[in-house]
Amino acid sequence: MLWSGWGDPAKAADLPEPVRELLASLLGVRPPAVPAAELGQVRLRPVALTPLVLAGLSDIVGHDHVRFDDETRIRHTRGKSTPDLLRIRAGDGSDAPDAVVLPGTHDEVAALLGYCADNRIAVVPFGGGTSVVGGLTASGSGFAGVVALGLRRMDRLVGLDTVSMVAELEPGLRAVEAERMLAGHGLTLGHFPQSYEYATLGGFAAARSSGQASSGYGRFDDMVMGLTLATPSGTLRLGRAPRSAAGPDLRQLVLGSEGAFGVITSLRLRVRPAPEVTVYEGWRFASFAEGTAAARLLAQRGPLPTVLRLSDETETMVGLAKPGELGAPSDGGCLMITGYEGAGEEVGAVRERAAAALAGAGGVALGAGPGESWAKGRFAAPYLRDSLLAAGATAETLETACFWSELPALYEAVRRALHDELASPLVMCHVSHVYETGASLYFTVVTAQSADPVEQWAKAKRAACDAIVRTGGTISHHHGVGRDHREAYAAEIGDLGVDVVRAVKARLDPSGVLNPGVLLS
């Protein structure tokens, strides 16, 4: 992945001319005064770990799998949020780990955690590096140093139970490779978040990821039938059956724990038959409220498409609802994308019933064009964000979820908070994950960069988080807590809830070396 941005540098997206004009005329965006730093200009702290400690790490994983050269450290610095990228583009590598350690087995992970606990070394589990909430920036204060524990060597399909439809996979496996391996057996996970091309299975589990086809396949945590967790206190092997009444489900302690409790070394995941037919299409609704009502109708009464997402008026107008045609004129209203996957006859029947429900709710069918455009560009938004940063715009996202009855108030409260804190921002939103009882809201914000764009966004994000907490939403539907959402997460679960999380942390990680500062302050 590009060290100072997203993905494959060859796929960098140029801004269409209508978007450049919109940025300049509507938002007052101007090119940055200072160009982005080159790789060799990034400022790093000296390596804090002693040669003796580095040798001890090498004894566990091998000399070739402990790296502390500048480029490797830079490539494992922070994640891919806009503040992360703004800092690294400014040449700030102050949060870089002292070393990157690459274990290849569960036993090596367990040995590393014990060694780091004994030597007061902070450990950041590192998968694809795609966190957008500060989940990969450990606090090194009070520690001998910080290591990034990279999992990319743990990338195998370990086993496949086609009777139970369960696959055992290692956590460092990138989603693209997992799909390739499973496709050879006619199977799929069906998990396609925007980070799909680079994120890993372990990261999906640790952050409770949700993919774009969640309406059909479920969230990633729905897919986890079992897992193995290495901790400084020992190993947890969880999940003996699909469901159990044998006490609280300890898998739920691990899912969403973001590396603060341990390192996932194996996952047993539900798989599905690869679809025979995949169809995407578009619908137009006169307003976001009308489209939201239609989405709720499908979620509660069915049939539910595999993909169901609804863009508000602004996102539709700008063209972000169809990233493959960004900047193209909009016919107004709100664009809904529906997608159907499965066997041919099944897809046809579900489409027909869903179409009747959407038409009855006021939708106008737009055919396959908008859906195919969305599918073509479904993983392109992070590349666009890089281009916006280079042009002098701050572009960032935030997301939440709530019950259907609270959705209108939450939508308005977050939009109002962002408009109050930023000078003439462009605030867009879509619903991309729906349930019988509620849905998610995913906001994209674009504004002209101030003299201090990191603090500019921090103030706006705090205001938006306050609005989410005040209006009854959750602080994150699928991005996670990281460092950015710690205070709001604490407010959401309350003092007793924080004490419970701390107690789990203290039992599994008594030295506090695992991702310090993430999830809990």
C-alpha cells in the first residue's frame, strides 16, 4: 500500500473537472502552500529498543522477521484516517514503531507477547493497516519501546468443513486472497467493505467490520464461529458450536477488542456458496426521508436485497453515490442502489418482489446503469480522498447507527454539528447497512483545509461525536473505537461498563502492553 495514502499508487484518481470547479467555487479550496513530504523526508525518532532486546525478538521469529529500517517503520506508522495521512504527508513520523516483528505461527505470537510483557514493550497488532480511528497508534509512554506485530506471514487457509460450511483461516490473510482461495472451492465469505482490497481477516474481526453486502451476508462478527486468541496470560480457544447457552459468549469479548486484549491467530468463519448471478440496479426517491422509509420497509417486511444503500440528496447531487461517474449531472432526489446475489431463479424472484415494494413506496426504477457504476467504483473512494487532500481539501468520513425512530434526528444533529464547526462544508450521507430495528448513517465531509487541518477536523469530529452521543446513536457502527472514539465510547457504555472492560484487559494483559491507549485511555 502507498505509504502516504491509500492503495496502489498506479490507481491514484485524478479529480474530474466538475469536482475541481465545485471545490474552488463552493468551498474555496486552494492548493496546499507546502508540497507533501517525500519518503526520505519523514522525521523518525531513533530506535528506542536496545540491541539486546532486538536480538531477543529475533530469537523468537528469526533475524529476517525483525525489521527496523526507516521505510518499514514508516509503512507501519498509524493507519489511514485523514489525520493520519495529513501527519505523514507533513513528514511527521513521530508515532512510528521502533521495530516491526513478523511472527509466522500462533506459538511465535504467544512467545512474543510474553517477551514484550516481560520487557515492557508496547505491541500494536498490525494487519492491513487500514484503521481510520487511530487504532494503530499505541502510546509509548512508560514503555521501553513500541513494536508493530505484523501478521502478514499468517496467511493460510488452514481447513475447510464443507458439511458445516466453515473455513478456518489465519488472521493475516487479506480479504482479496481469502476470496480467491475460497472461490477455488465454489465458496465466498461475502464480506466486501470499502477496505476490502487491503484489509485482513483478523482486522475485520478485531474491529467488527461490516461489508457492503451486509444485508445479504451479515456483518463479519456474524460470520465468526470460533477463534483463537493469544494473550500475555495464555491462549483462549473459543467457539465449540454455532450457538451455545454455556454462559456468556466470550467470542464477543474478542470481536471489537481492537488488539487491546490479545492477538487473534486463527478464525473459523461461516462461508456461503459463491453466487451464480450478481445484479445491481438503481432507484430514485424524491427525498432522503422517502428513501429511508422504503429501506425500512424492505428491512422489516422483506425481501431484503444483498446490497441496499441509499444516498441523501447531497451525495446524489455530487455523484459520490456512483463513484464510477463522479461529477456526472444528477437528476435530483436520492439514489438507492440494490444488489442481488445467488442462484438465478432465486435472484429473479427476490428482485421482482423487491421492485414491487420499492415502486409502491414511491421509487422510480433507473435500471442497471447506476448499480453497475456503483459496483465498478465501490472501492474507489479512498483514492478520491487522497486526490482531495492533494488539492487542498480536507475529506473525511464518520459513521454511526441507531434505531429507525431516531434516525431523522440523528441525521440532522450530525449534519448541524459539522456545519456549525466547519466553514461551508460539503456534508454527504448514505445508509449502507440496515436491520429490522435500525440502520447505519455514513457521513462524508469535504471542506477547505485550514492552516491546521488536523485540529480543524478534530474540532469538527468532537462536535459530531457529541451530537451522536446526545441523540442516542452508537459512536461507531463498523469503524471501531481506536483512540479517536475512546471518550465517546466510555460515555456510551457508562462507568460500570468501562470498569468491566478494564477488568478483562487487566486479566488478559496485566502488564498493559497490548495497544495501549486504544479502546481505553
